[in-house]
Amino acid sequence: MVDINLILAEHQTLETERLILRKLQLEDATEMFNYASNPEVVRYTSFEPHDSVETTKSTIANFFLPDGLNHWGIVEKTSGQLIGEIFLNIIKEKIVEFGWILNQNSWSKGYMPEAARCLFELCFNELGIEVIQAEHLTENSKSGRVMEKLGMKHLGKVYSYFPKFKQPILTDYWAITKNEYILLH
């Protein structure tokens, strides 16, 4: 049996051609605040824009650090800047959900598909995952485009609940199996 937590702990840092995925640290608060405070960036997320660096520090301390095995900061290699984060949530045995947030200055540069492919490789080749799923707010077509680039299949729409919206919100549901991913690569 695969020890998922051990493998995740052994992969504190992952690397792609242009990016370093590494565990978030309290020292990332200022750079994270740069995108977490932008209403356009957080428009499609489950949280409100951060109103201060202290809020961001608290989020790192209370959310990212305790759940650190499943979250990576995305650092652009050339600038050394933290430009976003990407995460995996283990839903059931052999199934994970992934998601991300990215600084608006880094949109449309192909960073998210690049970072996600790195995590897909980890999931399918080392963690023994059979299905990766994701969802995005229906109105957020850019996230859907990233999922298309990753070879994920749009399987329909579902309602999700995010407290900040105070009502169920329609989301698009996507997934890819290990076998589908292997056939694409």
C-alpha cells in the first residue's frame, strides 16, 4: 500500500522548466498578499480579498502550514517571486481534487498547466492516484481552458457552496483518469 503522506512529505519541492513548487512559509505573506488582496484574482475563489498582510500571515499560519503536505507555493524561477499556489485534496482513496490561485500578472503565460502537469505526474506515477478532479465557477472560463489544456474532460455542472457567496453556486466539474493521462503523454 502506498503511504501518500510519506510521499508528499518527501516532495517538499518540485520543479518544472520555469517554476519551483515549494511549501509555503510565513515569510511568503507579502508576496501572497499581492495576489490574495486583488479582488479580480480572488473573484472565483472561496475567500474574500485579504485586507492586510496580517490577514495573509494568519491564513498561512492557520490554513497552509497545518495542511502543508497538500499545498505548494508557485515560484517563478527567473524572478524568484511567489506567484501563486496549487493544492491537492485527497477526496477518497485513489481520488484527488486539485485547484490553484495565480497572481494576475502571471495569467496567460502557461504557468498553471505547467504546474498542474507536475502534480499530475506525482499523483499518477508515485501516489497511486487513479482520478484527478477539479471544479471551477461556471463563469470562470479561463480555469476551464486550463483544464482543457491538461486533457481533463468536462463532465457537467454541479452546485457547490462557498460561504462567501452565501448561496449555492454553479460550477463546472472536470476529471481525468490515470489511463486517459497516460494516453495523452
